[in-house]
Amino acid sequence: MAGRINADDIQAVKERSSIEDVVRDHVTLRPGGVGSLKGLCPFHDEKTPSFTVRPTVGAYHCFGCGEGGDVISFVQKVEHLTFAESVERLAAKIGMELRYEEGGRREDGGGIGRRSRLIEAHRVAEEFYAAALVDRPDARPARDFMRERGFNRAVAEQFGMGFAPRGGEDLTRHLREKGFSEDEMVTAGLSGRGSRGLYDRFRGRLVWPIRDVTGDTVGFGARRLLDDDRIAAKYLNTSETPIYKKSTVLYGLDAAKKSIATERRAVIVEGYTDVMAAHLAGVEGAVATCGTAFGIDHIKILRRIMRDEADGAPAKVIFTFDGDAAGQKAAMKAFGEDQRWASQSFVAVAPDGMDPCDLRLAKGDDAVRALVEDAVPMFEFAVRTTITRFDLETAEGRVQAMQAVAPIINSIRDSSLRPEYIRTVAGMLGVEVEQVRSEVQRAGRVKAREVSESTPARPGDRTPASTDDVPEPSDQEGAAALPQPNLRDPIVRTERQLLQALLQYPTRFNTETIDALPTVAFTAPAHAAIFDGVRAVASRASQLSTAGWTSAVAEAGALAVRGLLAELSVAPLPTKVDPSTGLPPQRYLDSLVIGVHDAGLSRQIADETAAIRRLQNSPEPDQEALRERSRKLIELEMNRTRLRDRLTS
């Protein structure tokens, strides 16, 4: 059995892994202040970015849903991995060999866990399929298919295309020779298990590697080529596995994400060859679903990459559909999800109904680019498609069409466009403009009534106006024992700022300053818990990276409030930062220490004063206790005076 990963190696992975690079695989980030980056949160649906990354600190936090942590926890949450799998994935990314506490390297494949083994199996399979496409005589139908669609060998290599031999056990035998177990092959979806043993999942088919957003191959799509193929389905895809979920994967996204992020435009096509044709024609932001309809999870993925934000310039998403009835049905389904986008959505349908691959073959690359550029707004397409369902030669048909399109017009987010659509629809239907306007207004009232009667949105979907309004997120450990800090209290807010500074700029504070500040100076128990962690590792601050520092603080005593710790590690301080150094003014940092210490001393002075009064008013005062209390009170008052002198000096 494999042992635990060496603790020093875990720390090294944290420090050597760039949280900015790792997060950028999933979220498009933009500057969010000195030393900060912002983007749309990958853990909840939002239209205004509240997800913050501090690369120098090695931490992230979402001020909308409360998720936060370091680079390992990000990978763990966003890719649904165990802690060990996340460490192993990051180690593989930076080329680091991990050590294990019991017996050195893992026994299951040279230092990599299950996910990495499944990824490696797909890499080996992809190489096998690619070689088969080039070398095997029985791959000729696959090569003919490619040639007929304008794809040569260089294109096949660019997109990783291959051929699955029809023998039935070729890939399985190859994987076994490479050291993969039967369970790994079956779990990966590359082999099936029958009464006579294992068999290849794909046989006699042209295959495309399906890659996740980071570029790892996690599955395959396979097209039928032979008339005697016993499986009638034109396309087969990898069944869902621990690394492949079709609702969260888009074919071509690994190659398209840079273009999507740069141009803030995504083009949704219907198949693998359409993605290839679009990319070859210069439409590099094209992607496609893999054996499933375009859904909510796909929208979330693209929105994060294209920065589909409500408060910014609108991004653009373009759907291409075949011109047949099925294509129109798919377009209307996409329209049903249109309100989930902050961006403008469009539909592109070639006049003769050809898909991008056929269009490129028939008319060339320019025609594919023109198809995308000439896309019409989704609302216009939805209106025209809806109207075609009714007989406009009859009064009943015209009224029914007007009633059907009224909710569509009312749902246009840009209200300035509605009058123009109302006039256009009135002309199309041959009715008065006022009739259409009245029906649209009625649709709006119906919608408002439905919204008011529905369940309110979850609080987690709200984006706070400022970081001071953000409640501490609940943690899995100790949340019930530590109440949320009351940020309406100015003293608590000062404590919060001091902890932010201690976590983000630890080397700006000397050990003596931290040692002189008692934990009792913090009124919020959660803040006191974090400060205990700071104090415990303060002497190591200069020896650790900022990312290593926050991890050390958590492990030293702040695990129970790690969500709050992650939040404070990235929350911007309410002060100007020197743009040349990225550091806040030292006087500001000193004022935070003095402010928290002063408030703590004032509370202690009030406590001692009250205790002295109680002693003085007792029937038989304890003179020794009274003298000790008085001595302590004088000492506290002198300490407070010295502190205040420092603040004014």
C-alpha cells in the first residue's frame, strides 16, 4: 500500500506551483488592484467578478460564496480530486518527483495516483491510435474520410486524430504491455469487460482525443466508418469515468481558450469536424459538446474564460446550427438558456443549411469566417423561428404568433432594443404596433408576478458591496465553536485589517512586535485563533515564501478558521499601496498594531478598574489583592500611554 506524501514535498509543491497559472486554466483573470487578480468564480454562478487571487500570497478567495484556500485546495475543489491526487497533479505539472513516507515511490505506477494513471493511460492510447491511423492498412477508410473532408496528415497530427483497429483487443494488449492493470483500463473507459475477458471500447473507428481545459486527454470520440460495424451509432464517446464528465467538457476548448479569452468570443459548433474546420479557417474560438446537448455547466465554463461579466463590455457567444428542423430545435433550446449569459448571444445558420465543415469544403475558409461574422442576434432568430410556427393568413394565427413572441421581446436585456423589435414584429405580423407593445407589456407583468412568487435567490449568489460586509464563511472544522466576527464594530474591523497585513506582508512586522501583542487584544475569537497561528510561526516568516507562510499559519493553529484565513490572505487593504514596491505604508501597518493593542489595553484597564471597585466595596477588602490590582492597572495605563506616544510621534 502506498504511503503518505512527504510533508516537506507537499510544502514544496505549494511554493513551486504558480496559483496564477493554475487558476488561469479555469478562469480568465484581470488586474483587480495592486497584487490582486479578479475573475468569475468557478464555484458558483455570478455575473460580477468576486473571485480574487493573490499570486504573491499563493491564495484565492471568493467574496461571493466564501470558497478560498491555496493552490492545492483550488485543484482539489475545481477538479473534484482528493488531496493526494491534487498534490500529485501539481507535482507532475512542475516536474517534481514526490517522496512517500512508507516505502518511497508509490507501488501503483512511479509516484502517481489514480487520476494520473488514468490520464497516462489516455496519453498512451492517443499515441497508439495516432500511429495506427498512419501505419495500418486497415485504417484506409479513416484516411479516406479525412481526405474527403479536406483534412491531411498535418491536420490529423494537429488535432491528435487516430484510428481504433477493428481487431477488438489491440489497444487492450498494448496497454497491458505498458503496465496498466485491467481495472485501470476499464475504469478509464478504454476497455470493456466481457465473458471472454477485456475488449477494446472502440473498434474500427476514427477517433478524436477529448481534452480537458488544461490539455490532458480524458476521453475519446469515435466515428463509425464501416458498414459492417455492429454498433449502429454514428458517434460513440467515452462513457463517464472519474476523469471524464461530458457535461463539463467541450471539445477543442484546450486550443480555443486563449482566443476565447482574448477576443471574448466563443463559437459553439455541433461536431468534431466542425471545430477542426472552424479553427483551420481562422475561427479559433470554436468548441463543441461531446455527445450531449449544450447545457448549464458548459455555459459556466465559457463564462469564466470569456469574462462574461455584467459590469463590463459585453462578450459574444455565437451558436452555429444546421438549417434543418433539428438545428432550429437546438437553437431554441439555446435561447431558453440565454438569460444565463451576461454576453450577447447570436445564431449563425448558413443560407443553404451547411455546417462549418461542409461549408469550408464547398466555399472555402472565407465562407466559414463570413458565417460567424454575419450571425444574427439570438432574439431575432428566436422571434423569426417562433413566428414560422403559425398561419399568418388567419387572424387567429396572427394573434397566437403575437402572444408567442411577446415574452421573447420582453426578455431582451437591453430595453432600448425592444421598441425596434416591437415595430419589426408588428410589420411581420401585419398588426398595429400598439397591439404588440400592449402584449409585450402584459408578458412583462406576468413574468414579474412569477418572479415575486418564486423562491428568493440564495444568499451565496450575492456579491457584497465591500469586503467589510462579507461574513466569515462556515468551515468544516470548528465553525460552530467560533462566532462570526461582527464587522460593524470598528475595533473588529481594525483587527481584520491587521490580520490581512500580517498574512499578506509578514516580513513588514518584526518578531518582537508580534510577541508584544497579546492574543487577548483580539475581541473576535476567530481573529484570535488566526493570530495564535501567526504568533506560533512568526520566527519563520523570513524563511518562508508568502504562500508557505499562510500554510504554516493555518497548520499552527488556524485550521478551524481556514476559510476566513484564505479570505484575509487575498482581501485588499483599504490603503494605497506603493506601485513601485507593492507594499503598504509602514506607518499604516504600525497604526494597525497600535490600534489593536490600544483597544486591548483599554479593555484590560476597564476590567482592572471594575475589579478594584468591587474589592473596595466589599465588606472586608483584600488589601494584598487590591495592591496587586492597582499595580497591574498602573502598568497597563503606562503601556497604553507609551503606545499612544508612538502613534503621535
